[in-house]
Amino acid sequence: MQAEKMWKVSTGKGITVAVVDTGVDSSTRALKGQVLPGRDFANASGDETKDDTGHGTTMAELIAGTGEGGSLKGLAPDAKIIPYRVGLDGVKGREKGALFSHADKAVRAAADSDAQIINMSFGGPPGPELGKAVEYAAKKGKIMFSSAGNEANEGNLQSYPAGYPDVAGVAGTGSDGKVSKFSSYGDEVTLAAPGEGLPGWCDAKRANYCSKQQGTSMASAVASASAALIWSKHPDWTGNQVLRVLTKTAGLAGNEKTQSKYLGYGAVRPRLNLLEGKGDPGDPDISPLTNEKTGPSTASAGPKSSDEKNSGKDDAPDKVEVADSKSQEEDSGWLLPAGGIAAGVIVLAGCGFAVVRQRRN
């Protein structure tokens, strides 16, 4: 992704990403000074920096890790993180039988926060309250990314929130640029991003990074960071314009075929805008996902600084081979916990659902 070259132009400064996940440990070397106050919706502990699995912390580091002391360096190392802890798998104290309890409340809180981007690296069946929360966030002008799922070979169930029209579902790719075999596919896929061979915390103890982790959770985080880089460079743009440029500069841009159900518009390539000025931002008020008007939101409004309290209120890879629907027809989880290269300063180089949506193109 030519991260080092992109960082000469943009590092994500001035952009805040809400991470709706298992919590974010703000004490890791990579995240010291990067995490703003959020909220815990998982249980009564009220500590959004408690992470029982390491998943949310990994997502935050992939987005905004600083690389300090040999830790993970994310793609947007000067962005800030607002954590919203919800009852995902592995979170202690979550409601019994709940797949991801209180995610709707977390999304609404993120929509009311200073975050411009909302990353949701989780998925499951649709729910009316979560759907309404996503609509609310879209009206507030937020860009929302969610993992497409890891169940391509296990029923390929459509995953939500990626399945909602206002959310950009993100598929995973390997180092060859092709869709990962585990990556769920369908109309919900808008973009793709690296989802294999990435670093992440091995477990909740966070003593070591594990190599070669994989999952569309990680791909969603990379997409969120890509948006942060572009938005930081163009703070007067709205979320619609940032997302539109991401789709217009993605790996399958210019393809005369309909949007690929495996890669959407293709792998994110923010450098095409940052380094080459490509991508027409278009209408600031019209969503590139739904072609409907949404509320304006620009980065120039500015997030609160790290010392202000946020309450969380109610040369390169141009020719990398990419897969299209046809070439991957034979190849294509509910989300797996995320996962590398190696520790050091690591740079990111049984049921059907009734809810469906039209292919976005």
C-alpha cells in the first residue's frame, strides 16, 4: 500500500475513528495517547478500555497504532480512537444468548460523538434496533465500515451490520490481491482490504503479537484507516465524498462489469488519491452506497483533542492481480477474532436471512 510514501502526505491527523468492539486497551505501547474516552455498553463495569479478548485492541492498533517501542504501527498512525465496548463473543458479563448485545446503543453513541468514521469488525444476523442505529449514524454523516464475514465456506450467511445499505462491507484479500477463501461474499461487499498475514494480539493477556492472523475484521480496520488518511488530507470533504473516492480508486475501478460480489469495487488504494490526486469526490450530500441524501459531516469540524473528554453520548502493487466474480466463482464467518507478520515495528503493507439488498454499483 506504500504506507511510508502516503505518510508524507497524510497520517490521519485530525480524524477520529469509533471502534465498536470488545473494548480497546489504551495502555498498550501502540495506543498510548491515541485513545479518547468512550463508553462501555457490555456490562456495568463502565470501562471501555477493558478488553477480554484482544480483538478490539488489535483493530484499534491496525487503524491508529503508533509503532512505539516495536509495537504495531497502523495505517493512520495519527488518527484517534474512541472505543465502544459491546457484548461480543468472549466479552465477560455480556447478556446470555446475545450475539452482540447493545451494539445498537454503541452505534448511536458513536454517531453522536466526534468520530467521523465508525468501524464495526463484527457480524451476525440482522436486528431492527441495530438497523435503525445504522440509519441514524448515516444521517449524521458518518462513514461506517464492517467486516463482510469469514463464512464463505460455511454457509456464507449474510452478515450484519455489513448487510445494511448504509454500511460499507469489507472483504478480505491475501498477499496475491485475490479474495481470501474464507471471506464471505454477496451484495453487501463494497470494498476489500488486506485480511491475511497481519499482526495482532495473541490473546487477552496482550503479551505478544501473533503472526499471520486473518479475518475480515482486520480488513474492515484497514479500510477505516484508509478513509482516515483521505479525510485528513481533505478535511472539508464530507463522508460521502471520502467514501466515493475510495470506491472510485479501488482495485476494480473502471471495470465495466457490475460490482464484484467478492471484492465489491476492489481493494482500497488510498495512495491513488493521496499521491496521484485521483478520484472525483462528487456530490457532498449524496451517499455513494444508496444514492440518497445524507447529513453533511466534515473533518474540518474537528474532533476534540486528546485532553478533552468525549462522553460518548445517547512502487508498487498497481498490478496486483485482483479477482472478479467469475474468476472466483469456485473459490470464494461469522467473524473470527482478528490476526501477522512479526513483532517489531510492523507496517501494514444453518439459516438464511430474509433481509437482502440490491447490489450497489
